[in-house]
Amino acid sequence: MKRLILAATLAAAHVFTPAFAGETPAPEGAAVYFIEPVDGAVISGPVTVKFGLSGMGVAPAGTEREKTGHHHVFIDRAPFDPAGDADDPIPSDDNHKHFGGGQTETTLDLAPGTHTLQMVLGDAFHVPHASPVISGQITITVK
């Protein structure tokens, strides 16, 4: 009986666990970028960040729809590395902000000083697409 329960549990986990292998396709030429702020900006906080996306649509986290994703902003961390960052869900912490509600802008409270920002589009499960849709990293200074 225990084996039957274990087998059923493992089968259910396999069926209901999302794939975390960066398997969601992205259309060729899709791009994510910062509308605001621009690279090199010197601004007063709080910082308004506006997200740009072309070649795809925005859908909330958990929505499995072709050619869509949702925004994540990487703050003050190394640039996205397709070899090391692409297969796992994007973490949620001070250096990784999730916008799973489909938001296209936010306000960040950043301490005065120099900061780096980078955008990464995630699929329904917060995993970068098979061909990652990422912006270049920008540097801003908050006065």
C-alpha cells in the first residue's frame, strides 16, 4: 500500500510540477528594455522605472500563453548569465524584483549612490525563456 501511495504521489508531482528548464520559447527578435531611467541617469529618489517590451506581450505570472511573459528587475547584481541563470526560476529578494501582476512600471526606493539595473522577462513560472529576453545592464546614480 505504501508503494502505491508513493507511486501516485510521484506521478502527481511529475504532472503538476512546472518545467524549470527555460523551455518556454520566445519569438525571435523579442526585446525588453528600460524606457526610463536611461543609462547614466543621475536622478532623485524614489526612482520611477518604466519597462519596455517589443515582439511579445505581458501576462501575469501563472498565465501560460504563447509569446508572453512578465517583468523582473535585477538590482545591483552581476549581469544575467545565460549559462548559469537561465534554467532556474528567478529568485525573489532585494536584488530580484518580480512584477508577476503584469506591471509595466514601478517605483524603487534606492539608497543614494550608484546602482545597476537589468530587466529579464520570465515565463508563467518566473523562469527566463529558452532564448532569454534580457536588457543590457544600465547604471544610474541616485542623489
